[in-house]
Amino acid sequence: MTSPTNIPRPQVTWASNIEGNQSYYYNNKAAFYLNDVVDIIGGLKISAGLSYTIAQDYFHYNTSNDIKYSNSQNGVAFRVGPIYYLTPDWTVYSSYATTFVPQNYPHSEDGVTVYPAKPLQGNQIEVGTKYAVTNQASITAALYQLTETNVLVTSSDPILAAQGVMEQIGEARSRGLELDFAYRPLPGWDITASYAYTSAKVISDTNIANLNHQFANVPYNAGSIWSTYEFQDGFLKGFGVGAGLHAQSSSPIATNSIYRLPAWAEVNALLYYKYDGWRFSANITNLFNTRYYQSSTGFNNVFVGQPLTVAFRIQKQF
């Protein structure tokens, strides 16, 4: 179950506005969650959840007009759906959920007037199944449709987009398939793999340039495979190694753009040692230092993927 409260420290973010001046905003957010699973009869259960989000932000647009605003966004979201155990190893489920996500990013439709974005709202329908093939292997599959309003996208005007201006679309719909596979062939050896197909498009908007285009930075196909092995005995007991691959197809640089970021793949690795509640690890990102373009925020703002990086961690479990 998610923690009942989540009250982060206020965030202060600095950014450049469309005139090259600085702007900043403060954001406070609190969220409360309730979740439960109720046994009904036989193998039937009902899962339900409720959340309430409170957000307050203050924005100062430091230009000659000295634009300031404060904005409050409070809302409720819920989730409900049945879970049915066909057998102890085979489960099917469905769910209906609503979405409420405050958005504190200031946006403009004309590059001059700045005002707060409306909260992201929507609903999702999902059906899925999980099957334990053996005690060591399982497969999960899910189909979903997510419909949202007030989604922030890069401005459809290339000039405004280059200046970082955003706009909110009328309605967007994501449909997709998700597959997950987990397998433990030997004690200490784990293999996981996943695949996702996502069709995310604008289906209703006053700006016809946005209609029926795949969302920026959303590939149709993405997948990963990861494997770890931890030595179980001998002088290497506690040592572990892991490696994996993430790959995805090309994606649009903007929602209404014909230009695309190329497909890319990245290899990651892991080394660790566990002893007496301690864990020492080295996480290696982009093992072969592959250069790729990960995402874009507009027609001329493209971000290169993370280069070869090694992060060392020391953890103690009490």
C-alpha cells in the first residue's frame, strides 16, 4: 500500500521565459491515499483505492510586466476493479480508474499571456492476466485505454516551441499492450523481460494541427531484458552481477511534427556484494557509451542520452 501521506518540501524551480528573462515558482503538494482488497466469494476479490491531492503553487514571471500568480488545484481520484483466481496459479483482473494530477507548469497560447495550466484529468480501463507457468516462471499481460484532458504539449507553433512555450490539448487517448515475463532457472539467477506497445494520440483539440499525431517522446515499441545472478555459496557467496538491455523505436520530437528521434538501445550492468545487512554496489549506465537522443521538448530542444556513468552505493538494512 502506498504511504498515506506524501508531503514533499516546497520546490523552487528556475527557468528562462520566452523573452530570455528568469522566472521561478514555488510548489507545495500533499496527497492522501486509501487502498484495500476485499474477499467476496470463492476466488473473487474486489480491489479499490481512493486518493485526494492538494497542490498550491506560486509563479513569478520576471519581465517588464512582472507577472505573478498563485494557483490551487485540489481533486479526488479513485480506482476499483475485480480480481478473480481461476486457479491458484492463474489470475484475471479488470479495473476502472480516474486521474487527477496537478500541473504547475505555466503556459501560454500566444507567447505573451502567461497563466497556470489546468490539472491533468482522465480515466483508464484495464484488463489483464497473470499466470504462473511454474514455481520459477510467470507471465503477465495487460490491455489498457487511458483518456486524458488538459495534457501539456509543446506549442504547435515552431517559433513559440523554440522559446519553451507549452499549450494544453483538448483530449488525448493512449491504448496499449504490456507484457512481462519473470523466470528463475536456478537459485540466485533471475531473468525479467518486458515489452510495451503504446499508441498515444490527440483525439480532440481546437488546434487541428495536433489531431491524430503520436505524442512527443512516446515510441510505439519499447522493451527490456534484465538478468542478475547472486552466488549462493563458497568464497563468492553474497557477490552478484547483472546486465540488461533497454531498446525502443523512434518517437516524434513534438506532437505535431513529422521529425522523429531515432530508435536506440542501451546496455546497463550491475555489480554488488551483500554481507551482514550491508550492500555495496556499482550501477553502470550505458556500458558501451552509446550516443543516442533520448527526448525532446520542442523543435530545437533535443536531449542526448546519459553517457557511460558509474554510480557507487553503500546501503545498510536494519
